[in-house]
Amino acid sequence: MRWLMSISPDTPAALHRPAHKPGDMLLPISLDTPPALHLQVQSLRSPGATLVQGLDIALPAGAVHTLMGASGSGKSSLLAAVCGTLAPTMQFQGAVHVMGLRVDHLPTRARRIALLYQDDLLFAHMTVRENLLFAIAAGPQAAREAQVAQALEEVELSGFAQADPATLSGGQRARAALARALLSQPQALMLDEPFAKLDVALRQRMRALVFAAVRRRGIAALVVTHDPADILDAQRVTHLGAAEPT
């Protein structure tokens, strides 16, 4: 059995139980107020190894849980399983609930989960404004433009709406990517080493910006990182062990 440590102070006592064995029944959500994000992993396997098993994380709105571990331990694959972007060669057994609704059987776009990578992935052929509009559902154009303006102000990029992403600094591109992610109105946010390519000063600023947005919007967030400085709450940390060959 692989060792992992998962601590979450708001997790109900019933969830602090021994790890699942494959084939066990998943614990049903029976809380009066369900977690904003509830991740239950019986197992996560690659073709040659078991990466994660027996993991249970329940997060209230606005909370941030950190996933740490060596490369290849399954951190990023867990985020992909939550988002619905897991590679076909991987096998996930478990469940993902967002605001009490099970979503792991839904297509990625229907899950209301945003993913932010260390690479900003802005569309090079679009302006910053057009990148942000891409994330907003169809509707009256004036309302959509107002949302873009508000999002740019929130991430301290007012005045950059018409900018070409190629002209932005690394920190500015990261903030534009955050704004785009938030404009999709997610109920949960996955962060896959989003600060890794920034220098120390920018990391601190970006962390503060992201975590403030998460709290303000009441979004549950999972953060994958190798940097202990990225831990917002020391009581919400999971350390994944090495993969077990199968």
C-alpha cells in the first residue's frame, strides 16, 4: 500500500477513514451542505503503475488544497481526472463531485472546472480582450465586454485589452490567463504549477492574486506544486508517494 498523507480540517469525520480498496463502494455524500469539491480516488493507474489509491479530499468553497510529490507520482494526472482531460491510456476509478453534483461522467466543458497551467496558453492570434471573450458564454455584447473590463481590473491589467499577448511580460500573461479562467465562471479551479515559470517576486504577487480571487469568488481549488511556498494552508496538503509498478 502506498503511503500518502492527506489533511483537511473541514472533511467530515466519516471521510477520515482507511484508504479504499479497489472495488469498494464509494462513500456517498450525505452532508447537509456538500463540499464545493469532493474528490474520491479508489485508484489512478498508468499502463505500468498504480499512481494513487485511497485518496479522499473534500473542500469547502474558497479553500485551497495542495498536492505535492515527486515527478511521476500522479499529481497532474489527478487534476486531469478531475477536469476530464485524462489521457486514454490512464485509468481512473473514483468520483468527482462539484457542489454536490457528480461530474466525472460529464464532458469537460460541462463540469464547471477551470484549469490553469504554468504555460499561459493564450491564443497568439487574438488580443487580450479576444482571449477573455472566448471564455464568456454567448449573450449581449455589452454585458460580455463589461465582464472583460471587470476581469482585467481584477487582475491589474486595465488598459491591456487590445494588447497582443506576445508583447506582455510573463507575469502579465499569467494574469491574463487567470482572468480568462475566472471568466468561465468555474465552481472549482485546478492549478498545475501555475507559478513555476515566474521569478520569486512575481510568484509572490501571483499567488496573492490567485488565492484572493479564489476566496472572493468562493471557488474550491487544487494546487499542484513542488514549491512549499505555494502552500496556502498547511492543514490542507496531500503528499503523494512514488508510483507502484503493476
